[in-house]
Amino acid sequence: MSASTPDNDEDALRELAGQVESYHLQAEELGRMLAGHRLLECPNCGLAEDALADLTLRVIHPDRPGEDCGLRFEPLDEDETTWTCPNCGTVFGLDDEPDVSAG
């Protein structure tokens, strides 16, 4: 076994970080909810995110709570603290809507 050096440790850490980012992107592409994701609800029309048991993320309209309407909330900033509702166009922040946190 070779001795660990700062350069080797740094390379290994970078590789691991790249793998984590790759898994994160794959989960998003598959529509899976990630740990720490706060479920969103539009304070104007009530359109809301919901998570199934397998962590599949769906968006439901209050008139049809059992089905995914296919719409998705869009973040307006990199920190994902301000969102726009795809149903009514309302712009809201995380503090503007009810606390429906996952977990």
C-alpha cells in the first residue's frame, strides 16, 4: 500500500465530489427528490409538489390531488430560494409558502 500524500488525497476528494454531483444530476433527471429538498406550494393557486414513497417528485393541482399534472416549479435564482409557479405565474420565496418539508 502506498503512502497517502496531500496531492493524492486532493485528487481522490475531487473524484468523489464529481461522482456525487453526477448522482445528483441523474436523480434530478429521473425526477427523484433529494434529501433536504423542501416541497413547494404556490401561495396563490395551491399547486404543490408531492413525493411518492419511492421519492419520485410530482406536482399536483388542488382539483386533482391524485395525479401528476406534469408541470414543474422553476427556480429563479441559483440558491433556489425564489420560484415561479408554472400554473399561475406567481413568484414566491420559500418564506411565502406553507412549510410542507419532506421528512
